[in-house]
Amino acid sequence: MAGTTYRIALIPGDGIGQEVLPPATAVLDAVGRRHGISFAYDGFDWSCERYAHEGAMMPADGLDRIRSHDAILLGAVGWPGVPDHVSLWGLLIPIRRAFAQYVNLRPIAVLDGVPSPLSGAKSGEVDFVVVRENAEGEYSEIGGRMNRGLASELAVQEAVFTRAGITRIADYAFGLAESRRGHVTSATKSNGIVHTMPFWDEVVAERAAAHPGVALRSEHIDALAAKLVLRPADFDVIVASNLFGDILSDLAAAVAGSIGIAPSGNLNPEREFPSMFEPVHGSAPDIAGKDLANPLGAIWSAAMLLDHLGHPEAGAEVVGAMRAQLADGVRTRDLGGAAGTAEFTRALLDRL
């Protein structure tokens, strides 16, 4: 709605996360001015650095501090010396689960100026979305270890699939496909995983019946991974469990040419809680502070934020400017160009 001010929680995190959020907010402000919307930002220092000094990635009341925001922009989390499971379970997963961000949305496209490592993957042909279940599945908290350090040591990790969880992610995927090319591919492994995957298949098929205009195909995850490389243009919407979606989305980003530009949204579609948007490139300690970070992943994530808040025209303008800039050969060094973070951002803001 024009004239609206949105309150955004900013969590820069670690490494280049602190360098890519300022370009993203500058883009939001620029496109917002043209569309009569504005943004107020509240910054939070939740990070591995905070963990090193205070023993926690975020304060005990952290979730309450950002619960009333309209959305969250995250930079990147992770730093040498802090185990990945500490940074993930200390910050990202609590936010995703407390705010019912059960959809992880990953758009994938081959763009002009960013050649795919696959000779057959062309701009304008490869354009699909991975819809990953983001709240249960293989990444459950149920399990444990016994007899640590002994020859009899064991670890048990339980995968948890619920009818409600599969239903809502399937419905989201089918609804998205209705607005795109009308095709859903469901990732499964029901020939080897005897309980959870047949259950997944059954519920997804039930939900497909409620969307007769959408075609459904189920693919075993191993064959699907191969087809994603061999024929990426065949896909429209891929729906997958937490683990399968995690793996497929990173594979798909590599097919598109660079994980450095890949965006993501952790969505609460009902908007009862804030959704969180983040690039997926990681904190990249080796290039942090050197003006080498590619801000496109964060900027594209900001475009997804605009879509989610009900401003698809503004989001499309951001993506259009990105596409034009890459096509014109203005690229950061990770994409074979010469532009630093600041230079690339200035050029994009000029286009906007």
C-alpha cells in the first residue's frame, strides 16, 4: 500500500553479511521512494562474534524483539572457531520455527551475463523455483547420542513428517505453480525410505487433486538430482522435504552459474509472523572486508521481501535492474567482472 512504512529487522551477522545488507537496504529505499513506500530499520548484532563474547548468538528475548517487525533481512552467519551447528541452531532455526517460516523459497534462473557451467542451460530457458519444507522433516530435534567415546557409541536422529506440515508446503507449491507454468515436481525416495517418503507421496498426491490445473510428477531424489543437471529447463516448481530441498536448492544455484547471487526467503505465508530473507552465499571469511562481496544475493532477497509485502511491481523493478546490469557486463569479480561491492551497488542504484 502506498504511503506505508515497513519496519525491517536487520541482522547483518558475520563476514560479508555486514557488507551486503547496506546495498540491499539502499535498493529498498530507492525503489520504495518511487512506489510511495518507506522502510525503518532496526539493527541487531546477533552473530558468531556475539557468541564468542557472550556465549549466545542472540539474547534470550531476541525473538520477542523482532516479533512485531514486518520482515527480517539477514546477511550471513558463520565464522571460523564457531561450529556450524552452534550458529545454525542458535539463530536461524529458532527464528524459522518460532515464526512458522515453513516455506523456504529459492528462485533459480540462468541470467544473461552469468553463464551456467552447463552448456545447454540458457538464459530465458532455465527458470524454476525450489519450495523447501522448512520446519520439520529430517531436521528435527528428536534424537540423541549414547555411550560417547565407547565402542558401542550410537547416534539416533529422527525425521518427523506430519500431515499438516506436508499439506501446507504442498498447497503452497501448487498455488505457486498455478501462477507460473503449472507444473510441480515432488522430490521423494519412497523406494528406499519406507515410512516417511510414502507418506509424503500420499499427502502430496491428495493435495494435487485439489489443484487440477497443475501437473504433478514425483521423482526419486537421486534421479531428480541428475535430471536437474541434464535438463534444468524442464522444471517449474520443485517441492521437497527439508533435507532434499536444502541439497537441491544449492545444486540448482550452481546450475544457474553462481551461488553468490542466489536469494532465499523463509516465509510465513499467512504473515502472522515476520518472514526472513537472506542470501545463501555464506559469510565468506576469506574475502570479508575487501570490497569483493557480491551484493546481488542480498539485493535479490530484498526484491523477494517486496513481493512478500505486497509490492510485486517494485520487486520486479529490482530484478529487472539486476538482469540489465549483468547483461551489460557490470559484474563483481566472482562473476568474472572487475566491480567491487561499492561500485556495483552504485551502478545498480543509478539504474533504479
